[in-house]
Amino acid sequence: MSLEQELRRTLSRKDPPAGFDNKVLSRIAARETVSTPAQVRRWPRAVLPIAASLILAFGASYYLQQEQQQRHTREAQAQTEQAARDVVLALQIASEKISAAQAKVEEITRYEPTNDR
Amino acid sequence: MLTAAALPRIPVSEDQVLAEARNGNESAFASIVREHQSMVFGLAYHFLQSQAEAEELAQDVFLALHQNLSRVESARHLVFWLRRVTSNRCIDCVRSSQRRRELPMDDLHEPAESPRFGDPLLQELLRSLVAELAPDARMVVALRFQEDLDLSEIAAIVDMPLNTVKSHLRRSMDALRRKLAARGHVYES
């Protein structure tokens, strides 16, 4: 016997316990209600793609925002580094100028006659 | 209070019975319950593997039917409606409670109920293996083999694309064959 035949035997229709119909009718007579059929409460199939699209859109927007922020940070950092390099260069030039001036002063001082006599 | 025994059976067409029930005839509704209770209870039982839970769910389905009779257009639509609501309620029931697939002790041994149907131990094993399937796949298998529906009918009932239904069925059958083979029952695909 095939598995399909075995499943048909195993999963055949099954009668409920005796009195099932009376229990249903009693509940109806008692004006008992049940919640809306489940399929109505289920989310429509379109909800999932819409939710996925929204998540993607928010994700992409967040990513672009982060990317832009990082670019700004990188640019600011580059500007700061350039400014620092300029300051160092300026200091180096100033230092060289001062050294040269100092050398001149020392040279002049060395050959200038003194007033000790 | 109404009792089913007190209500006479109505020897008319199913569409006529439905029309009577829609008009408030409780005996016609009782006739509908008796006609379809084994389908609804069977689906719930094979899915939930618990007689008590299946009975409660099946009663809820018929109560929902009573509340929504005006929406049911024909006897054919009635069968579709019952299968669909039963399927959805079964799947919702499992998903909402995250219930584990444990077989209640009172449902474990019922071989005496169907002695003419092959090996009861094998059937018990098959039932427990079907119960291990994921909810959607389990319902596809139950509709396929209890109701003998074709795949497009199942797709309409469980509101899934046809290819998803095919995939559920193929994977379920593969899984069942594999697990049965591991227990010494080999079936060719």
C-alpha cells in the first residue's frame, strides 16, 4: 500500500462524540456568539509586501542619512587636519625666520666694537 | 431548548436546506450540522490531535456558521466556507497558543474505533508524524487526504499560492517518508 493510501485511511473523516449536534444547538439557543470567523481577522495578503516595502524604505533612508552624516564628519575631520598642518607649517616658517634673525643678530653683535675702552 | 433528536431530517436538496436555515429554521440548521460535522470535526481532530479541543473548535465553527448564514450563497459555498473557517481556526489556535504537539493521554489509544482500517499502530504513528508538521503544511495534508481535494482547491481554502501548497505537500510527504523509513516503514515516492 502506498503512503498516500495509508494517509487517506488514517486521516479519514471522523464523527464527533455523540450529542455534538445537540451541544451546538444548545449554544445557539443560549444565544452564545463566537468571534468573527478567523479568515476575516487575518491580515490581507498585501500587508506583508507593504510592511516589507516600508521597512526597506526606512532602512534605506536611515542608511543614506548615516552615510551623509559620516561624509560630513569625514570632511570636517579633513578640514581640521589641514588646518593643523597649516598651523604646523606656519610655526615651522616662523621658527626658521626667528632662527635666521637670531643668527644675524649674533653675527652683528660679534663684530661690533665694544665700549669697554 | 432545541435538541437534534427532536428535529426531523429534511429530505430536500442541500440548497433548499440552506435556504430554510437562512430563514431561521433551526431544524434545517441542525440538518446542516449533522451533514457536515464529521468533516469539520475530522479536520480539527487530525490537526489538533485532541478530541476535546477538536470538539470545541468544531462547535465554534458551527456557531460562526449560524451567525454568518446570510453570507453563505449555496450548498457548495457552504462546504468551502466550513473548510476555510475550520482551517483558519485550527491554524490560529496553534499559532496563538504556541501549543506543543503533545498527544493527550485520552486520545492516544483508539485502535478499536477503526479495526477494519489496517495497522492501528502504524496509523497512530502516522497521526503523530502528521502532528509534527508545521501548521500550514499539516492543514494542507489534512485537506488533501481527509477531503481528497486537489491542490488548487486547497490553495483557495487556505488562501495560499498554488506553488506554496505544492511545496508544502511535497516537503511533508518527503518528511513523512523519511521518518517512517527511520522506523522501518519504507514507502516509495
